[in-house]
Amino acid sequence: MTILVTGATSGIGLAAATLLARQGRDVVLVGRTERTASAAAAIVRADADAATVSWHAADLACPDQVGTLARRVSLEHPRLDGLVLCAAVSNPDQVTTEGIDTTLAVNHLAPVLLTRLLDQHLLGGRIMLVSSSRHGSAGPFDPEIFALGSQASAVHRYEATKLLNLLFASARLRRPHGAPMETIDPGFVRTGLGRNARGAFRLLLTLTRPFQSSPQVPAQRIADRLLADDFQDGSHVGLNGAAQLAANARDEAAAELAWEWTNDVLTRSKWE
């Protein structure tokens, strides 16, 4: 069983890769640089002698690197049994890569494109996409939040990408595809996602750190769902069962709008 994990150099991604390898799964790690990806692979290998552990370096904010990653993975692993999409960023200021908001690119566009490019290699496999309960605070889907020069905060842009994850999963159900996909709310997890946070949000993260769960908690849930008998395409799960979607993620019209808007962005920015 071969599982590809993005965002595998830290946090939930590294914890999931380590656990899956410990369970005997062959794991393919994706990190932004060769240094971080190879270092993460060494950590996973040290904890799981029986598993085959490999890695790829790709900056998921760059469309050409996402495409190259998919081609390399397809050649080296003609069949994948699982795709775990953990990579995410939250920049304090709006950062762009090739004219696209980097938070949007990494958190939404890259998972969409990888899911599409690797779908045929996942026949019989499963996809887990990490979202967040913060999607409910994003409000109705509004693409203007990602416009260049937007004054939206880092938190709001992050929340909007997590909403997009769920709208994409909803719209995907109504279109031809191969591998089933579940989205997961990992809970309030102690990761490095907010390491660049400022002001009140940074203070909040610091004060609540004792109450944040270990990345191993959602990692265990991800590993369990990949083998679950009740795995259901389009389901949204939490740590202890089904998770609740906010009203903005249950809006089918918004899901269709988000799907078409995503396609337009991918085409215009030459992601596809």
C-alpha cells in the first residue's frame, strides 16, 4: 500500500507519514525543498524500518512544480492507494506566487490539481483532504478576498481556503471522478501554521497552546479513515465521527460557483 502525503515535513503531515510508515505502508513524502523533504524522510525511516519511504520536493505554490510532481509520482508509483493532502500556509501579509495569492495556491489550487492529475492512479484508493472548522468563519464564498492587493487578513484568507476545500469536495461529487474523497476537520492542533502570526492572533495561539492537541491525534484519524469500511465519498469527518459543516459549506450554488471560479483561475494562471 503506497500513500502520498503533502505537507509531510511538519505538523499533521509528518505525523501522518510517520504513523502510516510505522503501520507498514510505503510512504511518499512531499516537502517544499529538498532539504526539508529529505530530512523528514529520514525521520520517518528511523521510526519505521519495514516501510519504503521516498520523497519529492515541490513548492505547491508554483503551478509548474505541482505538474512536475504529479508526473514524477505517476511514473514512480503507477498505482497509489492513498493521497493525504495536508499542506497549508497562512501568511501574515498577502504574498503572491506568479500572480496568485500563495495561501490560495497552496491550500486550494494545489490540492485540486493534484487530485485531478493523480485520480487515475488512485483507482481503488482513497483521498483525505485536511480542512478546518474555521471554514464557518469565512462567510459566504467571495473570490475577491484573494484579489491582488486585498486587505483581507491572513486569518480570513486562510478560512476562505478551508471553505473552498469543502465546496470543492461537494461539487466534485456531481462530476465524474475515480477515487472517493473525505475531508477532515483535524481540530485545534499544535502545529507551526501560525508561526508567522502577529498581534492578538499570535497571543491567542500562545495562550491556548496547552489546549491544542498533538498532530498525532488527527494523524491517527487519517490513518484509520484510509482503511475504514464506512469510508464515504464526500463525507466530512472529525476526530470522533462525522463533523458538522457550517451553512456556507452546505450551499450547493456556492459550490458550483467555487468550482467554476477555480477552473477559471487554474486556466488563466496556466495551472492546467
